[in-house]
Amino acid sequence: IGSGLVGSEMCIRDRGKGYRIKMNIIIAGCGKVGTTLGEQLVRERHEVTFIDTAPELLKKVMGMIDVQVIEGNCTVYSTLKEAGIEHADLFIAVTDSDEINLLSCLIAKKASNCHTVARVRNPEYNEDIQFIKQEMGLSLTINPEWATAVEIARLIQIPSAMEVDSFANNRVNMIRFLIPEGSVLADMKVADVGGAFKGSFLICVIERNHEIIIPSGDVVLKKGDNISVIMPLAEVDKMCKEVGIHTRNIKNVMIAGGGTMSYYLAKILNKANKRVKIIEMNRKRCELLSGLLPKTMIIHGDATDNKLLEEEDLAATDAFVALTGFDEENLFLSLHAKKVANAKNIVKINRIRVEEVSEELNVGSVVSPKFITTEFILQYVRAMENSKSNNSIETLYRLMDNRVEALEFVVCDTPGLTGVQLQDLKLKKNLLLCCINRGGNIITPSGQDCLLEGDSVIVVTTHLGLKRLSDILK
């Protein structure tokens, strides 16, 4: 395990077949986030080395991914040197300890002047994170609990949406909806949707029975489809009313579990004038939260106790968020809330496969801190690649359990691509140009439109790993 021989052999063998390593990346910590991140980076043909003190975790990750592994302490210079820190482009610290993450990044920065990314979760550090980042020379910090709380708060602000992603400096939003029974969208062709309803929205992804469809105009929508739509946030409520998607303003929010994520979420919702209840079993934690969140009602009790939920009027709540430390408990709570309340349901999942939960159990919106963290770091990695190779990706989101990518490209002058009507471009299959941002003017593209230098364009595709806008062509 110490030398990572299996990973090295695999890299050599692949290089002989024309494999080109993009960047050398070291990841300290092979827990859920580290492993998920490593899988994605290897898929994008980066050379990845893991450092961890637990040999059983290293053995497990080697069985899953073609990587090198080093058993040792990531805050020790000799361990970093053995992992190849002197030649690394990026060092990512995602161990369970904020202090270890920060210290190892500092040592890595001094050892090789590489880019450094640290996971920092403690709320006490979160207040001073910009100072810490600047003084320690960190390239990026990520707080999974805070990032997930922000995502949940956004879903609460848009009650009808299952997922929301933003592009073009928040001018353009991709929103995921479920087509309910009785909706006028059911059995309608995609080509007919734009003419049937007022407002500008474009259906760019359909998820149906585990199948991903990048739709042409001939595709017929079905009840139960999950559709991802490009549209302005201001038009969401109006569109939902027109197509028969139920929505209501959320005023009361009940949160199961009083962890750090719940603290961040309550803090955000209190600022938005939402009434929040947190149910937490640990009395000392309740006392702490009570002092930190004076505008939030803290309830000492077991969120799985149906009698307690009834007493706290779960049936009348507008949104129920399951944030306990156990995926299974969150699922059962969310299913129960769906049964007794007409509420917006949001459930946190970290271990169970997200698409299985969202499709088969239909529990509502599913958030996964490990995927949110991975996506955030991958966007930074892509930005590093762009700076090295003049690529033009501005924003990247992975959707539908990483089976779809939504990318925002900046358009450079490219013969055969710019100035050509879209209907004349030979685009790859399962790829859709969803939106053009031209100087702040948002255009829903037609076949007669063309891309101009300086535009930004949003591309949705099942072809993973596109690097340049020209990659959209056959």
C-alpha cells in the first residue's frame, strides 16, 4: 500500500496507449468526500494519490479506483514528499479534522507552491474563513455543511423545485420539476410546450425510469417525468400555475436533527423571516443551539417519535427537512412527513445512491453534502485546467447522479463554430444548446441563431468531460 504499486502500473500501462495525464493531484483523506472526488478526478484523467492513516480505507479505495496510495500522516513533510508533493499541481485536504486539513495545506504550499484546497467545517472558523484563506495562502476552502444549507435554503425559496442550479452570474437558472398527475404537460410534445405557455422556458433534460433523455422536439412528456428547465426565477410561480404544478409560499420550516448543517440552515432561514423549529435528541446540543439561535424554536426530543411530531403540528408545516446523521432515518422521516403533511420535503443523503432514492421512493428533494462538495472542488479543478490550456468553461454542474453535465462556455472566435447558424452545426447526439448570454441579454436559441465571440452558452449533455466548446461538434 505504501508505494501504491498497482496505481502506478495502471498509469504506465494507460500512458502506453496514449493516456495523457492532465494534473497531478494529492488528496489527504479517503472518506466519503475524498473517495467521491477521487473517482471523478480519475474519470477526467488526472493522476491521483491518496494519503490516509487508515490502511483499510486505502485498500478499499484502491479496489475502487486506479490511484496511488500512501499510508501516513499528511501533516508530516516526509509523507507528503513520498506522495510526490514536489511535483503536485493541487493538494486537497478533506480529512475529518479542520486543523489537520489547514496544517497539511500550509506544509504542502511551502513544500511545492502548489494550489491547495481545504475542507473547513467548524462554525467558529467559518466566521473568519476569508482571513484564514488569505493568511495561509489557500486557493479554496469548502464547508460542506454551509454549502448544503445554502442549497436547501434555495430549494425552500422555490417550493415547487426539486433542484436549482445557476449560471451566467445567477441570470439563468436550471430548475428541476416533477410532472404531476393531471398536469397539462403530460402527453405534450416538447416542441409544443413553448407555444402553449407564456414566458421563456426550455426543457433541456428529462429523467424517466432511470433513463436520461436530452430531448428533441418530437419527444413526448409523460406523467412522472423529472424535467430540468432553463427559465428565469421570476417566472417560476407563474409557470407552475399554468402547467399544474402545486406551489405555495413557505413560512414554517421543521428540521429534524440539530447538527451543524441545521444550525447554518436555521440561521439563513431566520434572516429570510421564516419560522423554524429544530428537533434534537441531545439536551446539551439543544441548550447550545438555543443560545446561538434565539429566533429558532429548539425542541428536545426524538424526531422519529410520531407523537412528538403530531404535538409539534407536523401536519401544518410548510417544509420538512430531514438532517439527522443517518440516511435511513432521514428517509423514513421524510416518507412519514409526506404522508401526514402537504409540505415541501427535503432529505439529506450521503451514503445511499441518490437517484435510487429520488426516483423509487419519491421523497422530494434530495441533497448530498459529498456531491455538493465534490462539485464545488471540481469546478475549481476545471478552472485550473482552463488557465493552463486556454479552455473556456465558466461553470460546471453534474446532474442526475453524475450522468449529465451542464456546462457554461465562454465563446471564443472559432472558425466553423462562431457566426454559423445553429441549425447548420453538426452537433453530437445527446447534446443541447440551452441558452446564450449576450452581454446580459438572455437568448433561448433557435436554429437561426448563431454564437458570437464574447457570448457565453449553456450546454447540457450526457457526454461527460467536454473541455472546449468545439468538443460539442461531431
